[in-house]
Amino acid sequence: MEVEKRFALLLAAPDSDYVTKMYGGYFDVFVEAFGEEGEMWDLFRVVEGEFPDSEELAKYDGYVVSGSPADAYGDDLWILGLCFLLQTLDAMKKKILGVCFGHQLLCRALGGRVGRACTGWDVGIRKLRMAESLPPHKYLDELRELPPSPHIIECHQDEVLELPAGADVIAFSEKTAVEMFSLGDHILGIQGHPEYTKGILYNLADRLAGGGAIDSRFAEEAKASVEATEPDRKFWETVCRAFLKGR
């Protein structure tokens, strides 16, 4: 009898009122995007200091690190604790998928460098370009097929500045030099948000504008970009699932 796979979401952001009301929380958003029937998913709110116990780490087939409004180069205790956890999981060769903040923190934890993007905020839809030569990982087979320049929802003001030793750039864009990277066959970072819906992006843009992080005109332009172009969500879900499930 096949043993069910088990995954852990390391949630690095508090649930917004909108996401709670519309989707039940970010945990449900991620499980809807990456989960499959017969799997077990557990939630650890690392932003609140909730981490898996060391004796629990081996029982998970893979880990997902979410986005966050926090800086991946910050020194909050939970961020430093998450860096240590990611280093431990890397040593165990556990599958780790980092999304946005998670992508950046994976880079930092494994010896790379992150910081403010010199081009400022990137909010909306972005077309990615695949590297000419992709590592021979099976989960990347989808990237060798259509769409050759997939679109993804972005919402970040920080970026990867220098990759860890041995890492490969998988994708880039006109605004961000490292949109995706891999390290071995167990580490995958994605700067964009494969799990986001249009509604989540609209709400985030309004919240960022309301808080003064971006101006209202920029927020409206970001929302208009999503109206004009569909993100390739099914494509990204397929890639992320293939990576996490080892197929």
C-alpha cells in the first residue's frame, strides 16, 4: 500500500482579512494550488514563531515557504530561525519550494545575497524568459514546453542579488535578473506568486496604495496589467507540483 505524501507550509505572513474571508486563509490557497488528493498538508505559522520540531522534519516529503511583507535580509528572530531551518532541510536534501519572500530567504540561507530591487516595486503580471540551458531536472520538463514565456503574478520590492554557489538561474524577466533558481534537484525558488489569484493581487495592490508603499496610479496600472493578461496559473501549478512530488 502506497504511503501518503506529507507536506508542510511554512507561512511567513499573517492572513489578511480578504484572504481569510474569500479563501479561508493562505494555507487553503497554497493547498488548492499545489495539493493533490490523498496528501497530508500541515501548517506552521513561522511568522508567529511556530516551527516544526526537529524530530518531525524527516516525516515531510517537501516544504513550501510562503511570501511575506517582511524583508528576507532582516534579522527578526523568526527570520533567523527560518534560515536555520532551511539550512537543516537542505542538509537533509528535503524538497523546498520558496515563493517570493521564500525564494529570497532560500537564497540567503544557502549563502546568496538579497536586497532592495534597484528597479523598485514590481506589482502585476510579468512575462518570464527561460534560461537558454536548463538543468536536467525532470520537473523542469514543463519549462521546455509551451508556454515558452509564461506569465506570473508579481508583488515584491526585494530581489535576489547573488545566487548561492552551485545554483542555476532558471528564469529571468526584463525587471528581475533571478525570477527562478534551482540548487540541486531539491531546491526551487520562484520570485512570483504561482498560487495567487487575481483577487488576491487586486486586494494587495489596494492595501499597498492605502498604506503609502505605492501610489494609487501605480496600483491601478498593476491591476490593469492583470486585466489585460492572464497569469499561466495551471502551468505554474503543474511545475510546482512536479517539483514537490518528485516527478
